[in-house]
Amino acid sequence: MQADDRAAIRKKHGVILEDRKTLTLTGVKDVSGFDEQKISLTTQLGELIVKGTGLHINDFSNETGELSLDGEIDSLTYSEQKQPEGGFFSRLFK
């Protein structure tokens, strides 16, 4: 797989949740923190918090951005993406 192909794969973010027990994600940039109740992830679309009980990361590939985990999944919460402050002229006249 060439570098361009890997970059294209990492640009897309996807979530597959099966029976609230298995979660597969694409477009994951980093795992910020984890324990059995909470996993914090940085994705292509911002920060994602997965909460539940008995959470366990099965596989994470930093190269492809794919992550799989299992456990009793209670919630998936995205933080809002920060938009650039101001418009063109506010940045121009800083």
C-alpha cells in the first residue's frame, strides 16, 4: 500500500457498533487515554469519548487509523469541532 493510499484511508471516519458490544472505528488519529470505563480518541472529525463497562481495545493501527474495541458500550460522544475564529478580514488585520 502506497503512502497516498494510506492517507486516503485515514481521511474517512466511520463507526460500526454491533449489539452495543463491539465497536469498529476508522479515521482514528490517536488514543488519548483509556481505562475500563472510558476511552478517549482523536478522530478525523474531532475528539470521541466512548463510555461503558469492561472496555477493552482489541486492535489499533496508527498506520491505517483503524481501531476495534469490545465491552458494554453505553455512549459515544463527540466534542464540537473548533471553527476558525473570525473571517478572512479578522485574520488579515490581526
